[in-house]
Amino acid sequence: MTTKATDTQTGGGSRVDDSFHVFDTTLRDGAQREGINLTVADKLTIARHLDEFGVGFIEGGWPGANPRDTEFFARAQQEITFRNAQLVAFGATRRPGARAAEDPQVKALLDAGAPVITLVAKSHDRHVELALRTTLEENLDMVRDTVSHLREQGRRVFVDCEHFFDGYRANPEYAKAVVRAAAEAGAEVVILCDTNGGMLPAQVQAVVSTVLADTGARLGIHAQDDTGCAVANTLAAVDAGATHVQCTANGYGERVGNANLFPVVAALELKYGRKVLPEGSLQEMTRISHAIAEVVNLTPSTHQPYVGVSAFAHKAGLHASAIKVDPDLYQHIDPEQVGNTMRMLVSDMAGRASIELKGKELGIDLGGDRELVGRVVERVKERELRGYTYEAADASFELLLREEAEGRPRRYFRTESWRAIVEDRPDGTHANEATVKLWAKGERIVATAEGNGPVNALDRAMRVGLERFYPQLAKLELVDYKVRILEGRHGSESTTRVLITTGDGSGEWSTVGVAENVIAASWQALEDAYTYGLLRAGVEPTD
């Protein structure tokens, strides 16, 4: 991150401190993840999120290599005013036997208009000879010539030494010669890349320490996650003296991914005490992580460190007892520091403390009533034995808790019966029709509806029957539907569990149903979903 400078070219508001760089390569390296296909609009949106978060550098792609990246740099100059980051163009050193000033690929890097350029250079002798098909000395000349030319054109230059750690193992003197060539030609930072992702933290720390001592260059680290050590390797490099870290949002990247930006930055700020983000930005980390996941159309990892919804979720009764005394006893940081929240999960592992804390989280005062808490604990354990799960169905648990606390269930309607019919037609199509018989506000309701499946037909029939009495239900929408077949208990019979997520435009909630067939389990979950929706809307129960 850097401060005090304002660049007239693309990128560069006020930054924290140029002595340490947080460099994001989500738009280039992260986009190489299988399943990610970013449009130019996607890349612009992610760039805005990263700049808002406060990274110092955003690598936008390889201009000239494909039309999409070329368009991105052109539009970024016109459409984004960077407050914290500088935009970076990525490309390769000149071709063997050419001059950098005449190389069209190098010219495309300059034409992109980015104030910073990252060059990828070969630092593994076998790659130079087999991939580039040139000599080791010519490769050094390619690095010197390209860096010098870009510096003469007024660009900041970083050099990525591709396959550095493997190259160092094979020929350490040549790998260090590439670092020296880049630094002496004017590269501000030389990044040691674990391109194959095979290194371990102790190895990284040893190599970075030696290269730093032998070359005197400013070093950075780019770690792939093939051993599951990319974040640890990045921090090991920092321990050894690296002052530039390359990461991707949520660890996106080729194969198994890159060093994850968010745990790296959180560790630097909260564990190392190093200020790498603008004031207040760390508290936005969870929101930024999830926002970027939405753009790339990947479900956020629930168990991601710091920002996952389960990162501060507690299930064991022993943990809950301790957390009731002091949350820090089972949390390494206050989740609010990274914009996350603590969650208490209710399951068959729940003890009294879990229930009391969950009640407090839901705004239900249990008043220290040990008998009440005991009843809830036993009921949860008994129902989970039958296949219910409340850690994934907070709304169903709240209804259960309120029923015990208030002495009666929350009831806005009563089910007399329901029926779902699936008709297999001669032309191969299917018709789904449902009829429900309900009681609400003293009136008997019979409603029929069709749907694109039996559960959808039941949902529509229930809505048709109840919206006249409860217009608030018009806002409800079924967001997600999951079915799991549980272990059979009676020969070939099995139990089905259904989880339904419902939304009303301002929030979402999950409910659970369990029965021997999927339709009956779905009906239970739908009843809870409608009941909870009316509770959220502030409607008073009628029964």
C-alpha cells in the first residue's frame, strides 16, 4: 500500500505506506480458476470492490493478449477513479533476439495506460532453454532491456520470477542472477513465484532469506496453494523480509488456487500489527469477500477463515459454556474486527449455555429459567435424533423456542389436510396439482393450484388460500430447497429431511421438515416458513 502520491494515469489515490505492498491479482491469476469466466463488466465491478477494500495494486490482466483485457484497461481509465489502488498491467519480457522498444507485446503494455507494469520472467534454467528456446544470457538481456525500456517510459515496474523456487533448487546462482538483472535494470520489486505451489513454509523462509542477503533486491512473494500452504508460505516470506505480497480474493486461482487475500491481510493487520489497509477497511472484509463471490457466481465458502459464515460459529456445549463467560475463550479475534459475527448453533450437542446464548442472539429472554432451558435442550436432542437439524434451520428453532417460552405454538393457520397429485401424460409431460384445506381466522379454506412440481404446487395452493387473510405473504419467495435422504431405520424405509430457505426482500430464513416421504417433509418446512414470515412481519397470531 502506498500513500501521499496521486497518479495522473489510471489508479492512485491515497495509500497507506509504500514500504509494504498488498498486490491483488484476482482479475488475472484468480480468473484462471476453473468455472470463473469474467466479463469486462465483472472485472470493473471487482476492481471497484478491491479498491474500496484498500489494496495497493490491482493487476487487471494482460492487455494485447486478448480483446477482453485490452477493453478492460481502456474502460477502467474512463469509468473508475481509484482512491487507494494503482492499476497494473501484466505481460512478458520481450521476445528473444528482439528489442523491447520494437516488441508489439511490450508496446501493448504501454498502450494500456496503467502506471504499473508487472513483467513475468523465466528464472528456471530449464524453462529458459526448453520453453523460450534461448540461452541463459539472452534471457538476462531480455529482462534488462524490457525493464529499462518501461522505466524510461515512466512506468513503475515489478518483475515476477516464474518458477523461482523450483529454479532455485535446480540452479540457485542463475535464479539469483535473474533477480539481480531485474533489480539493477530498475525493477522496484522482484517477486519470487512458487508457480507450481509445491513449497512449504520453512523452505520459503530459508530461500527468501538467502536471496535477500545475496542480492539486496526488494522481494515479493507469489504463492500457489497446491500444498494448502499458500497463506502460510506468504507469511513465511514476510517473516524472511519480503515486503510485497501477491494474493487473490477468496484464494481464487488456477488448479487449487492462490494465497487468499483476506486471511493474509487479516494476519498482517491483526497478528503482525502491520498497517496495510486504510482506516476502517478491515471491518469491511467479510462484505467485500462475499460481494466478489457474488460477481464470480461462486457460493462463498462457509468455512473460509475470518470471513466464512462458520468462522465464528460455535456448536459444542463446552464451547458455549465458556463463551457465555467470555467470548475470547474460544475465539482468536473479535469477529467484528473483520465484519463478521459470532453465531451459536443449536444441535444435539447443545447444552444449557448454547440455548441461552442462542435465545439472546434471537432476542428471546429466557430469564435464567433452568426448567425452560432444560425442556428446550431435551426437545432439540429428541428431534435431532429423528432427523431434524437446527443448526441449518434457525427459523424452525426460533419457533420451537418461542413455543416452549410462551407455552403454546405460534399459530396463524391450522392444516386440516393437503393432497398433491402428479399426472404422467401420454406425451411425456407431467401435471402437478395440489389441494390444501386450512383454517384461518375462524374460516375454512379450500384452495387448489398447479405448479412445476408437487412442492411448488403445494406452496402456490397455500399462498392462494392464505393471502386473503395475510397479504404480507405476497412478499414471500422460496429461495432454496434441499432434500437429504437420511439413514434408513426400518428395513428398506428411509427418512427424508427437507430444508427450505425463504425470503421476503429484506432477509432470508431457513426451516426444516422431516418425514418418511419428501412431500410430507416439505409441507412441514413450508408451514414453518409461512409462520416465521408472518412472525417477522409483526402479525399477531390468531390461535
